[in-house]
Amino acid sequence: MKPFDYIAVETIAEACDVLAEHGADATVLAGGTDLLIEFRRTSAKLPKVVVDVSGVGELSGIVESNDAIVIKPLTTHSELMRSEALRKFAPLLVSATASIGSLQIRNRGTVGGNIMNAAACADTVPPLIALGATVTLQSKTGCREMELASLFLKPYQTKARPDELLTAIRFSKRPPNAHSAFIKLGRRNALFIARLSVAAMLETGEDGKIVDARIVPGAAFPIWRRATEAEQMLIGAKPTEKLFAAAGQKVSEAMIKETGRRWSTEYKEPVLAVLVRRALERCGLVAQVSKPAVSPTSKSAGHDHTPGISRFQRQAGLETRATIPAGSIKRETGRASSECAIATTINGRSHTLSIPANRTLLDLLRDDLGLAGTKCGCEIGECGACTVLLDGEPVNSCLVLASQIAGREVTTVEGLAQNAKLDPLQKSFLDHDAVHCGFCTPGMLISARALLDQNPHPNETEIRAAISGNLCRCTGYQQIIDAVEKAAPHCRSVASGVSPDVEDGILPSGMASDISRASELATTSPPGRMPSSTAGQRPAVT
Ligand SMILES: Cc1cc2nc3c(=O)[nH]c(=O)nc-3n(C[C@H](O)[C@H](O)[C@H](O)COP(=O)(O)OP(=O)(O)OC[C@H]3O[C@@H](n4cnc5c(N)ncnc54)[C@H](O)[C@@H]3O)c2cc1C
Ligand code: FES
Ligand code: FES
């Protein structure tokens, strides 16, 4: 990654001052899951100054009032999924966020970043437009509010000026007779970008006729918009399958009118019509919409995607995480610099570090601290080999700037074994032959450890969901799933202070050699990058 200057801010006012000073030379950094990939592109024009707003507490959280919901832009996708208010008043948004990337991506990626990146396939945008959301842009000179639908100029370009910060996303609560659905079409079951998506919302009157209809396709029109042609067909009519099919056809025709016929039209034309029909049908199925399925699932081309929330995700907390109190992040703030001084904790050990601004957490761990257990695979958030825990949540360390771990706690695979005793999960991986080349193992162990910390009784679906952001190219997933399942009771015992595997510090037979084998796996195997045969590999899980 080319060098840049970095500045961490802790308040909106501070962010606006810095943006006003640096103008088009500055770029706002939130979770970094889009931006760091962009920074790595050799052809990318890097900003001179990266303004890290991730420590601005007032930009995080969800506020519910009597008639409206305000989502602050730094709220992560995982936090959106856990919000009771959203589950009640915006289930289609919860479904959309549940389908985003992997758990690692959802733990870092923010709703504000998703909107401002303005990719045609951004999953939160169609549901938010269907909800009638407005956005607030703030600068040193004031605030302006606009409809989300009118924020976009074209893919990857918004109307926000370089000195403006997105500070709020607001929508009115829908009435109880509003039914909604979100459907996403992708190629695989996890880590898939929308080929097409549809957010739909219907309200019916006492006579059963439709009084309000909203249909917003994703990745279909050049710019997001409501499919008003089809919406008008629905208003005043009684919902029927035939009517919904006709509406689907209308949306498909509108797409072709605007985009023209292209290579993708052959499948998009019929598929969009079907997705719209299904989304509208699903609006009538209140139970399915308000009670999502057990785990985030999707089906491949031609099938619905009905992502839900696993028990693991539910247990992680029902409301959004408390906002970060301003001033709680331990790092230098206030001036742009190519070098950052941070205080952080890694595997329980405090570190005070001075690091180049463009260093990722992955680089820091492997190259600077010699913690080579964390592997470097794709560096674009897809393989999960670099997974570590950041304040207990799995994240891709290749997509976190090292400066962003200031004041936070990182756990790598080296931090799992305690007092020369393997974590029961590590032992279980060895016992169940869940390790072949070992490249994915540290990331798998970290994802599985996070699952067991939150959910001591995971079922197979939940285990598959938890490791769906980790690719394995050689073991096959079943042994890994078995290892996690079998380790669960032992991990519970360890948490309660009694380990059935280790008594009074004496290692059971075979354990000592297990430790040396595991530490070898954690630190040396295989050193560099994931072999190229992994590229494009599809996970066979969830
Ligand atoms: C492996 C992988 C899978 C993914 N899967 C999906 C998916 O399924 N669906 C999907 O929609 N996305 C997906 N994404 C994209 C990405 O994770 C999301 O778009 C995420 O929400 C971006 O949020 P962020 O906080 O990481 O943004 P960042 O990368 O920090 O920023 C993105 C852009 O928004 C701007 N920005 C951020 N916050 C503000 C603000 N408050 N004010 C002004 N500008 C701001 C930044 O300057 C930048 O231009 C995926 C990404 C990866 C790497
Ligand atoms: S996800 Fe980070 S290296 Fe692949
Ligand atoms: S053991 Fe999973 S990639 Fe080899």
C-alpha cells in the first residue's frame, strides 16, 4: 500500500474541521472494508490524508424515537442485525445486512461506508430507499438533509462534497400493516455480492387493497430508484400472484429500457421479474418476514435469499453495542502524520508502538511482532486466513489499519493456548484431523473460538455460519465442523475453570506433542501467501 498521512478524530466537529482544511485531498475512513481494498489497487489514486472517524462515538448507534429511527453511520452491519428496533420496524434491512460478506466483514463494515461507497450492489441501500430514508451530510458550514435516493450521481459517486461527512440516516417507523421483504441473488452461500436484489414493502387498507407499494431493485438500474411504474400498478388493487407477476415483468422492462440489452440481460430480464414477484409475495407472508430463518442462508441463481439471524448472532446482544465514549481510544489525534503512536493489547500483553500510517494489522502482527500464526492469503477479505479477534469479535486483519487497534484488544491464534496448555478447540482440531496443510487453521480456530465464547451449544448450522468467512482448500469442512462441535463441552468447562482434559497442570498423554505440533502450525506453516490454487475457491459451507 502506498504511503499516506493519517489523522484520527474523536468528534464530528473535529472531523469537519479536518475535512474543511484538506478538502479533496482527504478521504474518510470508517470500517475500511471497501477503502483498504481500493488503497491496495496499484492504479488507485490515494488520498493525501486519511481521516479515521472510527473512534467518533457520536457517529455510532441506533436511536429510536416515537415515530422515527435514526441510524448513525458508524453502526456496523453486525450491530444493525442485533438491533431489536430494526428487527421490529425494518426487518428487510436486517435481512439485507445479514447477507453482507462474512461475519468478519459485518463486524467491521458500517452502514455509512456501505452507502457512501455507492457500489451498485450495496445491500443496505435498496431497503433504506424502500423505507424512505433520508441522510444528513454535515460540514463545517452546516448540515443538509436529502432523500437517500437522491444522494447518488452514479455508481461509486455521491453528491456529498469532499468536506461533508455523513452523520445520520433517518426513516419514519412504518405502520403495523406494512409488510416487507428483501431478496438477494448471488452465486454462493456466503461472501457473495448481489447479482440482483429486491427490497419490497406493501401496506394494505382495511379492505385488503394495497394502499402503499415500494419496490427497489438493487444492481438493476444505473442509479437506485423506486420502480414507480410497477408500484402504480399495485396501488388500489387486491394482492394476487398474477398482479405480482405483472409487476415483476414491469420492473424488468423498465430495467432494459434504461440499461439497454447487454450480455447480462439474458438472465437478468427473466430473473428480475421473478425476484420482484417473490419479494412481493413474501410481503404477504408476515410470519416469514418478521421471524427470519435460523441462520443467514441464501440459495443460488433462481432461488430466494432469506437471510436470518443465528442464535450465535442473537446471543451476541440484542441492542447495538454501546457507543464508543469520545476520548476512550488511546492514540494520537489532532494532526495528520505518516507515522502513528498507539497503545494496544495483543494476546494480553500491552504494547506501545510507533507504526507507519499505511501498515495493516496483518502486517504489524506478522512482520513487526513476529506473530506469524495469522496467515496472509488474499488480502481482500475473502479467505479469512488473517482472522483475529478485535475486542472479542472476529475481523479480517488485512482490512484493519494497525493504527485502528489503538486502545483495543487483539487476540491471535498464539493467544489461544494458555500456560502451555492447548485450547480444547486446538486439541479437538488435532484429534479430528481438521488440519491438513494448516494454512486456514489459525483463522478457523479464531472464528470457532469466537462462536464458542458467545454460544456454548452451537448446532451444525451455527458452526457453518460462524466459519463461513474462512476458506479451506484441502481439509474439507466436515472434520472442522466435527472438531468444533466436539470441542464445545470442553470449552465450556474451561470457561468455568475446570478443564476435563488437563488436571493440575499435568498434560494428558500425547498432549505435549500436540502442543509442539500446534505451535508449529501456528507459527510456521506455510509461511508466505496462500497458494494460488486457492484463488477463486468457493466455500462449501452454510
Ligand atoms: C470480502 C468482502 C465482502 C463484501 N460483501 C458485501 C456484500 O455482500 N454486500 C455489500 O453491500 N457490501 C459488501 N462488501 C463491501 C463493504 O464491506 C461494505 O460496503 C461496508 O459496509 C463498507 O463499510 P466500511 O465502514 O468498511 O467503509 P469504508 O471502507 O471505511 O468506506 C467506504 C467509503 O465510504 C466513505 N465513508 C465512510 N463513512 C463515511 C461517512 N460517515 N461520511 C462520508 N463518507 C464516508 C469512505 O470515504 C469510503 O469512500 C464486502 C466487502 C468485502 C471486502
Ligand atoms: S481475508 Fe485477509 S488475507 Fe484473506
Ligand atoms: S487445512 Fe485448510 S487450507 Fe489447508
